[in-house]
Amino acid sequence: MTVDKTAAEAAAAAGFLRRRVASVRRPLALATLAQMANAALMILQYSLLATAIDRAVSGGADLAALWPWLGWVPPIILARAGLTWAAEAAALAAGAGVRQAVRAELTEKVFALGPVRLGTESAGALSALLVDGIEALESYYTRFLPAMRNAVLVPLALLAVVMPLDGVSGLILLLTAPLIPLFMALIGSGAERLNRRQWARLARMGAHFLEMVQGLTTLKLFNASKREAETVARIADEYRLATMAVLRVAFLSALALEFFATLGIALVAVLIGFRLLAGEIGFERGLFILLLAPEFYGPLRTLGAQYHARMEALGTAGTLADLLARTLPPLPVAAEPPPMSAPEIVFRDVHLDYGGGRIGLNGADFTLEAGRITALIGPSGAGKSSAVNLLLGFAVPSGGEILIDGRPFSVFDPSEWRRRVAWVPQRPHLFQGSIADNIRLGHPEADAAAVIAAARAVGADSFIATLPDGYDQRLGEDGGGLSGGQARLIALARAALRDAPLLILDEPSASLDAESEAALTLALPALARGRTVLVIAHRPATIAAADRVVCLHHGRVTGNEE
């Protein structure tokens, strides 16, 4: 079973890499044409050199007599340099094109899947995949694919030149050349497995380190920072040892390639030498073939040197293919525009099954009335967050239906629907930047007056005014520099500024002091004016401010009262 799974993963990774070739076929073709033109000029250059040297050695010609042949060599060298640059530029363009396309596709996929479908994924592993994983793909298209094409076309072109001149040398080249890719493949199969394990270790290490940084305060408080630092050191050392194992295989591959290339060149040289002494081959022809022999093996050696780029790309391509292959809920065939005014939302026998035995909702029936505040209460795990995930489009009902002003929720485009929703989660995230920029997140075009008005509406203006730079105060990552209550007020101001017809608040008064909670409770009716408001509430003051209270328990409505 494990062998079959590994083979399937390898096939999926290889298929993922092949499918991307079509998007960069043109730059790769240009790189191949430039290399073939370079090979043609190389053959001409060595032919001129062989002729000139033969005239000098056998005929005793001076430099002036050799100039008709040697005079062409410098321009050919310059032309070959230009073609090499052109091939490199085209290959780099191919790699950059794939990198940008995959990164854009993966980023779009991550946003489309949303936090619920990615709930089991580590943020550190996803970050490593988006950065290091995609970077690993670039070398495959920049280095390995051009090298693979050159390893096929250039030796064939040289063989077509050598074979008519000397069948013996051509036969040696023909018989020894396949040994290089054969041993490269044999050694490479082991390197492929090592690279897949290496990528898995890198993802785990990145995920663990990110979690450690995020939980640094907790680790310090529980005196666990030293223990976790030792764990990171141990994981890093395991990664170092795994890297050295990959390098050992790479060096073994390079040794095998160099051995067979050197052996082939030596055989050609020895046989030509003996046949020169026997008078069976001319000096000019023999020298020309000797000059071409190292170039015959050159592309094969380059392919071996770049083979690790394929292994590295295969190590990450499987993970990328798996993530990009995840299914999304079907988009509506003919999407209807979401309502511009406060909607009435009806949950009718709604079920939500997350899989693995985890049930979110189990036949929930309740209504969010337009222009009113509905408080959703219940113990942890009752299904409150599941209802929010459904309204935000992060999950799809397993059964039942959600109606928006009498129309099925599924007919609306999810992205258009989210533009009509303002949401304050239980743990709001603030980004690096100014307070004003964080409040403007849902309404980037808002002016300073609108930002201040939104902050005043939720009681955030009073503490912002005490900061050294006011609304221009810079925040660290995840609201660094603010208390938990202040960060929540900024998130509430962000929701107020968005001015959406549907407002969802997840325990809005959490982390607030008594004065701020009282101010927010008084502000709730004003925030709800002209909106449909859903509040996940636990505090009595917040529940009391609601027009209607719905109680959930084990995914079912157990209470529904005005």
C-alpha cells in the first residue's frame, strides 16, 4: 500500500510539472533553438581550429597563412556567447512565468478554500509552500528542462557529424552515451525519495518554528522556551543530516557521470591515437573528432548536474498538486446580485457535517430578521461558529437550505456576497500598518472623517486620541502595541466603516473593560440601524441589547424568543 501510494504521489507530481510546460512552451523553444545554433557554431569553430592546426603542424604554415581559418574564430566565439545569453534569458523567462502563475494560482486557491477547509493545515507549512516550494519549481523549468532537451539534441547533432567521418569513434560515442542517463536515473530514484522526505521535514520545521514564535509569550510564562528551543535545534539538526544525505547522493551521481564521460573520451582518444600511428585516419579528422568528443558528453554531464533540480521540484510538486486539486463548492451558473439592503436570512433544517464525526449543525431552524439584532447563544460546540461559517461562505450546508430574502443562498456569487458582509471574529487580526489603514481594510477609499466617525461609533476614538500618532500610529504584526480590548475596538470600527447590510459580531464585548462594554452596548442599536445583525453572545449585557435570542445546543435550536 505504501509503495503504491508513493508511486501515485510521484506520478501526480510528475504530471503537475508536465502540465505547466504548455504555458512556457515558447520561451523553452527559443532556449532550445539558441542552444542548437550554438552547437552548430561550435562544430564550425572546431572544424576551423582543426584545419588551422593541421596546416600549422603538417604544412608548416605561418600565422598569416592560417588567418583565413583563425580569423573566423573570434566572431564565432562572440556569437556563441550571445546565443548562450539568449538561451539563459529564455529559460529564466520560462521559470519566472511558471513561478508567478503557480504562486498566483495557489494564493487564489488558498483564499477560495477559506479558513474552514484549510483548518487542518499549518500556517508555517503553507508559508513554506508559497515561498520555498514554488521557488523550487523555477529551477526545473530554468535549468533541468533546457538541459534535458540539449542532452538529446546536441549529442545527436554531433553524432551525425562524427559518424560519417569515423564510424569507430561514432560507435564508441553511441554505446557509451546511454550509460550516463541510465546511471543518472538509477541514482536519481533514490534522490527523489530523499527530496520528498526533505521537503516534508522543511515544512514541519517551518510550521513548528512559526508556532513557537506565535506562542512565545506562553512558552516564556510556562518556562518552556528552553525546551522548545532544544526541540527546534533537534529538528534543524535532523534537517541538516537529511540535506547531507541528499548531497551524498548528488555527489555519487556526479562521480558516475564524470567517470563514464571520461571513459568515453579516453576510449576515443586512445583509438584515434593508435589509428593515427597506423595511418588509418588523418591528423585533421582525428583532431576534429577529439575536439568534439568532450562536447558530446557535455550536455549529458550538464543534465546530470541539473538533475537535482528535478528531484527538488518533484519533492514539492506533489504537495502543490494536492492542494490545487482540492474541490471547491460549485459556483452558481447564473449568479444573482446579493441584496443591497438589510436581508432576511432563514436557516431551514440546516445540517453541516465537517467530516470525521464532527457535526456543526444538525437540523437548525431560525430566522435573522432584517434590521434587527439576533443574539445566538449556547455552550461551546453548540454550532454558533458553524452558522457564521455558512453565512460567510466558508462552508456549504450538508443538508437543508439557507434563504436570503426568499432566494437560496447558493445562487449568489460568494465573493459578491462577502462584499455585503461585515464581520468581527472572536480573535480579530490586525495587520502591520497604521490604525487608520486597519480600519480602512474593508473600505480602502474612505476618507479620514469617515474613519474617525466609525471609531467614535464603537468607542475606539477615545483611546486612539491618547496615542502619540493618533490614527497614524503604526502597529506591529497582529496588533502589536495594542491590548486585546483595543484591538477588538479597532476591528469593530473596521466593521462599522464597511457599512454592510449584514453585520456579524462574534462576542463583540470580549476583552473589553466595563466602560468600553457599556459604550459598545449603547452603540449596538445605532450600528444595527438599516442592517441585519447576528451577534454570538455570552455576556448578559450583549444578550440584553438583542431584539431576539436563539439558543443552540448540539447543532439544534433549543430556544427562540423575543
